[in-house]
Amino acid sequence: MSDTGRIEGNEKNLNWRQSRFVAEFVEHGNATKAAQSAGYSHPKQQGSRLLTHVDVIAAIEAHKRQLMVKTLDKGVESIENLWNLGNDPTIPPAVRVRCFELVAKANNQFIERQQIETVSSGFFADLEPEDDLPDNVLPFKSEA
């Protein structure tokens, strides 16, 4: 606590111009533009100075947390909507499959098809497959 009774690092300690700076900075990430939009007379100097102010930093972090929570909530709502569409028997089957595919992608449960490239030149093209090995034997030693 400082001598004035204010708690350092509290976003509620900001004046109107500082609050406007925080909102503008979170929107586009440029301190000079944010200071200019907030009405500071020397935006380049004051923008960088404001980023060292403890209360401003706390307000920026709080604002970012709020945006993250809103974004996560919208993402959960979108996934729920896709799931409900996928379970709707009146929707065409191809659309239902696509809904479930998008839900799986959102949950990192979807594996994209991998393209296998053939090598026609260089070192690997000169290698011959080892046909004389039995099917259950790999041509390398496993360290498992």
C-alpha cells in the first residue's frame, strides 16, 4: 500500500484517460496509438511510460483475462451448437458428419490425412527394400 492508501497494482486506481489507454492498447497492442486515442499530448513517450505503470499493467492483464473468458465461453457455445446439429435427424447426413468432424477438431481428437511423398531422387531413391525379411521383423532395432 502506498502513502495515499491506494493498493498498488489495482486497475481501479486508473483515471479516465488511463482506462481509455488500457482499452485501446488491448484492442490493437500499440502503445503509441492507444495513447493518441486516449488523448495524451505526447503519445510516443507517454504510451511507453504508461506500460511501466503498475496499475495500468494490472488493468491490461485483467482486461485480457476477461476477453479470454468471453472467447472460451463462445467456443464452448459453438461446440454445443455443432453437437446439437449433428444429432438432429432432420439435417442431411453429410452436414451432420461435418458437424461431428468440427467438434472433434475443436477437441483435438481429429487427425488429418497425411500426405505421403515418394522420393524419386537422391539417397533414399537408391535404397532397395529389404524383401528377404519375414513380415514380423522390422529392418531396425526398436529401443522400446
